[in-house]
Amino acid sequence: MEATLTMRPSLADHLEWQIHLSDFDEEEVAVSEWIIGNLDERGYLACSVEDIAEQSGFGSERVSQVLHKVQALDPVGVAARDLRECLMIQLRQLRITDSVVNTLVGEHLDLLQKRDFRRLVKFLDADESELAAASRVIASLEPRPGRD
């Protein structure tokens, strides 16, 4: 019976598997390992690009470039530095270009989290049905990409 049980791969294992199947060069693989090693349980990057650059010996710009490549992997939104960035990555990947949705996430996420719809209607110059539809789209996104 024990031989039939399998372990689910960890988030790090899943990302490393994708990296080795992708077009990452040797240096990018090395940088990505530093990035993956600094992900928290939510799948967010737990330190700054500058910290990784200092610890790894790679330049900040190089770490930033590789970070963008890692953020394009599955699960969508992984390696984001905060909730806003996580959701924006997902909107880009899903090619959601609705201006109300993007403005809500990009500029008014705090009001959306507080469910302050009156102020949001004023700020967005949108009606309640547009705001409700945009809220449903945002609610369908994964705020913790490392969860699964």
C-alpha cells in the first residue's frame, strides 16, 4: 500500500520542473533558484530584489529580469511581492483588459477590500453593475498562488 502513495510536488518542485522545461539559460536557472528559495507559503516573494542580488552576487537588474520570467510560470501570480502585484500578473496573463477591473486592482484595492462601494463608484465613474461585474472578476483570481 505504501508503494502506491504519492507525494504531491511542492511549489518549489513544480516551479523548478517548469524552469528546466523552459528557455532559462544557466545563469537564469541559478537566479531563479534564489527567487524560489525566498518564496513564502502563499507563493509571494518574501524579500526584495536587492536582497537577492546582494546574497546571490547577481545584479539587481538581472534578478529583476529573471523574476519576471518566474512570475510568468504556473501558478499564475507566483513570486509576486504583494497582493496587488499578484492580481495584476493574473490579469495580464488572462488578458483581462477591462479598465474598471484594472483600475480597481491597480489603484483602489484597499477600498475594494473594505467593500467601500460608494467611494469606488465615485472614483471610477462607473455604475454599480459595472463595479459588481468587475468585483466578480477580481474575486475569481487567486490571492495566494502557492496555496494549491
